[in-house]
Amino acid sequence: MAGAIGAGFGASFRDPLLYGAQWCFQKYKESIAYENLNFTDDEHEKFIRKNIDDFKRLDASFITKVFFTTVKKNHIKALQVILQEMISDINVLIDAQDKYGNTALIYAASEGHKEVVEILLKNKVIINARNKKGETALTRLSITKETIEIVDLLSRKEGIEITDDITRIETIAKYANKLIKKLAQETTKEQRQQNTAALVFYPLKDHNGAFSIMRRIDYVKTLERYYGRVKIKHPTSEEQIKKKLKQLKWDILLITGHGSSEGICFTEDFSLLKENIRNIFYHFKKGSQDSQIVLNSCFTGKVRGIAELIAEESRTKTLATSYLRCGLSLKDTESGLQIKFLDTHGNTRTPRIISAKKKYWL
């Protein structure tokens, strides 16, 4: 049924004299219900203007569906008509949430629709509304070259002023370091005096949003409760990684990023590769014999993969996963830091624990 409806919509909507205005409006309502509207922005705006009286008679819940569809489609002109002419109470509509708790701002930001985000902000949308996962429009985003403008726009609206240039990857990295630190809040004086320390490497390349700002914040907060001091880095070169590894004695090193058995990607132009591990991880300084390295990256735990080299060269126990789409869960428990790898259904996947003493590469 849905496929049949979607297939002929364009022709029927463009010729209301042939099919009848009410028939066209009914088919429009069906397309919204089935989420298969195939209008351009110009066509959508024109249709709304022609049928504005019919729209005003619709119940609030359906108008909300029209609003969300318009935002997701990035229909700027149609959105402006909806906000200016279709409704009497703009605040009720603009802050509406769907069954997942997502607002129009969350969808617009996630889809990269910067102009829609700007329109919603101009209309006093609640910027820090949370969905059922606890994400806001800002924290649902990852930090990449593609998202940085919207990240900066939302950050400024939340009162976070970071002046680093966001046009170059090197300065985006500095921006990202400061943003995560501010959102996770500064460590307390007591925590800074602790002798334990954690180092986290985050990526600036994220094709599927696996490393959202919210997830980055959660990792930092958990590590901060357990280790006290946490250093954050979005590396853009081998030298930056090497410098950080030599800076302090680390009790845990967490490396996140999309990867494979051959390497872990941090930016479009920089990946941590097997061929460079010896030169980099030889400089890793352990805080104690219990220090560990955790690779939050798919396939890195495969036999003869990058995790084995990291364990050998750093002389440090290394945890990694051999699976695809396996996320990391960190929890601070009474018995210590709990580290789990979870699949997309939330099932625990046993990590591969690679001994620091065993020689894998002979």
C-alpha cells in the first residue's frame, strides 16, 4: 500500500484540477502518515499555501507530523509557512517531541540541516531538550568536519564560547578537546591530586555517529570518577600521539575510532596503522603493573591485528574486540572499573584480552 501511494504522488499533487483538490489533500495526508512525501521544497510550500485552510482544520498531532516531515526533508520555504501562517501557538509545535523524545531541533542537527537549525533557534526553540536516551541536539552529534559548524552554533547557544578556528582539522581538534572538557566539567581539586591518570584519544572522523558527544562525555566522566585525572586528545598526527604517551604515566589509555585489524581512523588524512605502532607505542609510560589499553574500535582484536602490536610494543595488557559494530560500556563500580563490549542489541561480547608478555610477532 505504501509503495503504491508513493509512486504516483508527484503527478497527482501537481494536477488538482484533474484529480480534485480534496483527493490531493487526502493523498498528502497519507504520504505524511507513511513518511514517503516526495515533494521538492517549492512544491511543498505551494501546496501548503493553496490548502492553508484545510491545514488549519487538522488536529495538533497531525500538524506536528507535518512539521517533523518538513524539518527532516530540509524544506526551508515550507517550514517558514508552517511557522508563520499555519499555527497560532508556535511554542507548542516547535518544542514538540515524537515517540522517541526527539525534537525538530534534534532531527535538524542530526541531519546536518544548518539553515533549519538557525530558523528553529531564531524561533526560541528549547535548545537542551532531551530525548529518551538523554541526548540533546548538541550531544547527539559527533564532532567532524561535516558537523562542526552546527556543533559550534549549538554550543554558543548553550553559552559555551570557544574561539578556535573551525575551518582546519588541526584547530577543530583543539576545539573538540576544549568542548568535551567543558561539557564533562573540570575535575575537582581532590581529583587532580590523585596519582592515577587516564588518557583518551577520540576521532574526528565518524561516518555513522558511533562516537557522539554524549558518549565521549560519558567515557570521560566515568574515567574521571575512577582515575581522577583525565586527559582528552583528538589526535591529527603520529607526533601528537607520541607526545601524549610520553607526557605522564598512564593507568589507562582509551582509544576510540572506526577501525579494522590494520588500523584506527582519526581523521580523513590520519590513521593509526600497524606499520607505525613500534615507533609510537614504545614510548608509552605505564602508571602501574595494572595499567591497560582499551581499543574501542571494530576488528582491532583479530589475530595478528593492530591490538597485538600495541600490547607488545607498549608492554601493556590490551583489550579489544574482534567483532563488527561492538560498542564500549564503562561503569565505575565498587569492585573497580567495569569494561564491557556490547553489540547493537546490548548483548555482552567477550573482549580479547591480549597479554603484555606474550610475543605475537616473531
